[in-house]
Amino acid sequence: MEKNLANSPLSVARPQWDHSRLVPRIVHLGCGAFHRAHQALYMHHLLEISDSDWGICEVNLMSAKGQQLVENLRQQKLLYTVAEKGAEKTELKIIGSVKEALHPALDGHAGILRALTRPQTAIVSLTVTEKGYCTVAASGELDIDHPLIQHDLAHPAEPQSAIGYIVEALRLRRQQGLPPFTVMSCDNMRDNGYVARAAVLGFARIGDESLAEWIATHVTFPCTMVDRIVPAATAETQQEIATALGVDDPCAIACEPFRQWVIEDNFVNGRPDWDRVGAQFVDDVAPFELMKLRMLNGSHSFLAYLGYLGGYQTIADTIARPIYRQAALALMLEEQAPTLSMPAGTDLAAYARQLIERFSNPSLRHRTWQIAMDGSQKLPQRLLDPLRLHLANGTDFRYLAMGVAGWMRYLRGVDQQGKAIDIVDPLSDRFHSISQQYPDDDRYIAALLDISTIFASDLAASQPFVSAVKQAYQQLIQSGAEAAIASLSRRAS
């Protein structure tokens, strides 16, 4: 099949605007699948209905994989396909909001810093995952011992981390008398704007307190809540899209039809009118992000660990089982929803039912293994923060405890069928060492709870929490995931 998205006849219309009108006012760090199916798509739809000139400079900092993506985008004149896959139909869109694509191996560190220090750069956005901020998960503060941070402190003109690039670019802009830019995190984290701010200021303070003060005074870090299920690309979905298009697109992405974006309206140097195409600008994102992190992401992690252990490869396969479906709904409504304080009129029961429907979409092959990645970074926000509220209030948290135990059982590296699990996590070496050192007993659980960057000190010292996790873990060992989950509903009745 011909590889020429830019010129070949297609069954889907290309963008009709003059691409030369776009100015790369947004530099986005982390040109992954989620960003291309979310923020870049919102920008695309705004360009469809307006004469906006806001374009995106995509920067991928990943090594070989990221370089190949940038090269492919360039070959396709920066166009790519998004396939919105519903339960009954798929809609294809050719996205045209990207003005430029860069990678350190192709453009050098200096090339990326030039993009960040152009006068027209008004927003630097990020989707680099939790670990890309080089922070301590339990506190959100910069991890100054992180290898990338240590490298960037020693070589500020050749950064490797997103934080290193941002701080060096802001230093250069200040030096050159240029206005600051807005730093907008679009990652799936609670208080993502505050996390980005803490990381940037923490890095700046190490070398230049006056720079840190300038950033604190002049740079804004709006919080955002982003939502769209975007599975990792597979050969199967790529082939489906290529067949529908009539041309191969190695940059194509499949996702669900649903999308949501709530943004704190706090921009220092202008912004696009994303609210014209469905985004929502608000004064306070926190209630919305907590709703999503706990009800969607928390139940996603619960299903990922316990579904994978049960032998299910995707979320749709997992939730097709009534026991998992009932447990996910119970987790959302009985344990996550009560920890939220939402604006008047918010229907959390309807939101939970909508999530179950989204999870059940058979067209999305969202792998449990993919969602299970980087659990050390995700667990504190998705399961542990709400669990602390239940401990403080003396309320039930059996599903949350089972989710934590499922994560611990997953870290053993072998599923219930005896097959090896590929653990992908910044702490994978430590997890492997603990698994090798301790059998399936209380010592193994204690060793994991001793990781303060995940559990801090309060949870390891909480007898109700430790007892609940131990009980849930033993149920998983003795009965398997599905039976252990079933026991939760029996205990409630």
C-alpha cells in the first residue's frame, strides 16, 4: 500500500485551510498518541471554523521511536489520521493543526530551544506522563537526584528532560527580553499545573534563585483535565485505518468518540478559543480532575491489574465479565464518588454509567497491560488519596484495598496462568528485587509499603489499611482475581 498521505487520493477530506497561515505559537513536548488525538484535534477543529493562525510545533523527546514518528510526520507534510471508533461506526479525520515537528536527533538541542524561544511561542504544553516531570510521586516536588535532572543541571544547553528544556528556554527568554510563555500540562495528574510549576521552580532554584523568582512572578501554569481513551497503536488498528483510507499512515491513531477538556483560564500570553470546539474554560479545574482521576482512572487501574491477572487482555474483555463490571461500578459509586465535592448539578451516577459504557466499547482494544504501566506514579492519585479520606472518615474502602493488592500481585511478574508479566515502571528494578527476596507473605507487602515515594509514611503505619491490603492480597493468592472480587460484593451484603 502506498505511503503518501499528503498526496494520494483519500476517502477522507484533507484540511481545507492554507497551511502556510499557521504560526507555531504552541510548542508541545511529548508528541504521543494521546496529544495527537486530543489537544491537536481540538486545535484542528478550531482551525476548521475560524481564521485562527495558532499552529503546533510538535517536539518528541523519545529516542528511536520518537525520531521515527517525527520523520513520518514530516514525510506526510505533518498530516495524520485520527480514527474515532464507536461501538457501531468509525469516523476518520485527517488532522492539520501541526505546523512543525522536531526531535533532538534531527534538530539538535539548539533547534528545540530555538523553537521554545521564538517571540511567537505563547504556550508550551506537555504530555510526558507522570514520570516525565521527574518528581517524587508522593509529594509532587522535583526529584533532584533523578538522572535526567542531574544531567540537565550539568549540561543546561543540552537538556534531556522536558523540565530542563522549559527552564533553559525561560532563562534565555528572560535574558533576551522576550515575554514568558504559559506552561500547560495536559497529563493525567491531579493538580497537573501545580506539579509542573513545582518541578520548573524546583529546577530553576537550584542554579538561579532570581530566575526562579522571575518564573514565579511571570509564568502561569494552568491546571487541565483531559479525557479521551486512546489505546496504544497496534498493527491491527493501523491496518484497519490504512484499508479505510486507501493509504498507509504510520502516524494514525485510534480512539473513542468521547472527548473532554477542562482548562483553568490562566494564560499569560494569549490562548486559542478552544471553547468554541467543546473545551471548557473554568476558574477551578480541581473538582473535574478529581472526578476523572478517581472514577475513570482509578477504576481503569483496578480493572487493568485485576483484569490482567484474570487473563483478560483488554478493558472491554475484562468488563464484559459481570463480576468485573459490577465491581468497577461499585468502586466508582460507593468509594470514589463519596470523596468528591462537585459543582451543583453534577450527576456522578450518570457519569459512572457513561464510563462503564465507554469501557465496554468493543472497538477499542485498550490493553490492560498498557494501563498497568508506571503504577508507582499513578497509584497515589488514583487509589491512595481517596483511600486516605476513607481512613480519616472511618468509611469502607474494600474495593480500593483490592486495587492496591491487585497492583502488588501484578508486581510479582507472573500472572495466574503462570505466564511472565513485563513490568514497565520507573521502579521496576526495585520491584523485581523485592519479589525475588520475599515470598507471597506479609514481608513482601511490608517491603512494598516501605517505598515512601509511593505510600509516604502514613499508610504503612495505618493498621486498618495494612490489614485490608493483606486480606485482599491473600484472597488473590488463594482464589484468583475473579473470585477475590466476587467476595467483595458478598461481604457488602
